[in-house]
Amino acid sequence: MIKFGPVRLIVLVVLCSLTCASYGQILGTISGTVLDINGGVVPGAQVTLLALDHASSRLVLSDDQGNFSFSELGSGRFTFTVTSTGLETYSSPPIVLYPGERLIVPEFRLAPAATTTNIQVVVTQTQLATEQLKAQEQQRVLGLFPNFYSSYIWDAAPLSSGQKYQLALRSIADPFAFVGTGMFAAAEQWQDTFPGYGQGAQGYAKRYGAAYADEAISRMIGSAILPSLLHQDPRYFYRGSGSKKSRALYAISAAVVCRGDNGRMQPNYSYVAGAFAAGGISNLYHPAGDRGAGLTIGNGFLNVGAHAVDNLVREFLLRKLTPKVPAYAQGKP
């Protein structure tokens, strides 16, 4: 008969207890298949199993058929998550594994992961000027008379050379340019200005042609050709703020001071030189008796003075009478 000491007996009892407990627990498995939203298998997905009863976890990857399996699991409550590149993460509800159970989890499918795309829209100065010019060419006093050269956007984008020519041609080709020229020629006919033209229909036609040529040449030189060469803006920038005196002085000075394409104020070489150049060219078609330096200087100062008066009207009157001005265009902040 084998005898054991007290210490050996205690150790033997403990070992027997552990061995019996180990053999007494029947282990189970949890398995499943990872599918995408279209039912295709997803290989290489990361599946993490978490035991809720004793806070332990295991991780496996799905095989080429999308299958995964966790073996030698004790009974209890579990949950698992599935992650795969480009697909949304799936988290299962809690599942219960019974002793010895071979549990196949219900089918689940991974949807494509939501993506956020940031699109940065960059608008160039030319594109901005194009949109602003389109709105500007819709400006008409009382909905009829062109008001194209008034910019009610104080910090409007500078015009390109092509846009300066576009605006000038749009101005001199507008139907009301011909109407205005007709009224001006009629006034000259009535006052017998430039008597060398004579009277009657022939005299009126000559006055009309000369008046239109004066305006067209002055506009093209002073608002397109020279502004393109000298990088100056031919428009009047509505101020709309400050005292009446400061606004009036600003409007008058705008006949000889303009904004450069660089945004800085500078002498208005374009308009002043254009006015006198147009006056010089007018010697080619005005009556011989009226030609000379007097005609050049007279027309030049007349254009510059009329421009100052135009600016005063633009500053204090036309904004209220021009309906198609954007609400945000309010002049100088």
C-alpha cells in the first residue's frame, strides 16, 4: 500500500481537480464567411473575436474563399468585428456559444466604405472678370440706356485686354449709341455747329457721321487701345459712401485719375490722351474751315469735361435708376 505525506496529497488533489475540469469542458467553434454587398467573397479580411465573459480576444484573416474560423472555444458570449480595406467595418451582435457547438454565424455582407471627396474650386481673375462683365453689360438706366462702364463692385477683378476691347465695341455698337448720336447731331444742326456741313438732310448726315466717329474713335482709343497698353481700367468705380462732397470730388477726379490693373490709383493717361488723340483725328473728316489745333484741343477738353459730368451723374443718380445691379454691388465698403 502506497502512502503519501500531507504535502504530496494536497498537490495530487489539485492536479486531479484541474485535469478533470479540463476534460470535463467540451470546446466549440465559431465560423463564417465574409462577403461583399454583391455576394462576392472577401479574402484577407481581418476578423477579431471578443469573449464577453472573460475579456479575451483572438484574430484571424479570412482565406481565399472568404472563410474564417475560431476553434477550441469555451462556451459563453462572444462578438466579432470584420474590417477590410475599402469596405465598411461590420460589428456583430452578441452571440452565444454552447459547449461543443459548431456555430456558423448568420450571413453578413460588407458595404463599400463611405468616401469624402474634397473639391477645391479655383476661380482665376480672368474668369471672375468675365462673370462680372456679363452682369455689367446688363446694366441699363431705366432698363433702356446703357450703363456698361459703371462698376458697382468696388474690388472688381481687372479686365483683360480682350475684355476692354469687348466692352468698347459693345458700347459703340449698342442701338442707343446710334440714337444718342442722332440727338446730338440734331442739336448741332439746330445750332448750325460746323456750318461747313451745310443744312438739310446732307448736312445732318455729315454731322451724324462726324459725331459718331468722334465717339467711336474716342471710345476705342481711350477705353480699349491705351488702357490695354498702359494697363489701366477704363471703368468708373462707384463709391456710394462718404459725404456728398467727398463723393463729388472723387467723381470729378476720376476723369483724370483712374485705377490701374494692379489696383493702384494713377493718372488717367488713357482717357485724357485718348480724348486729345480723337480730337486730332477728327481733323480728317470735319469741315476744312474748322480744322486745326483749335478743333483738337477743343474736342479733347470737351471729352474730358463731359467725362467728369458723366461721373457725377454715375455717382449720384444712375445707381438708383439701374435695375439689374446685383444686390451685393454697393460700391466702396
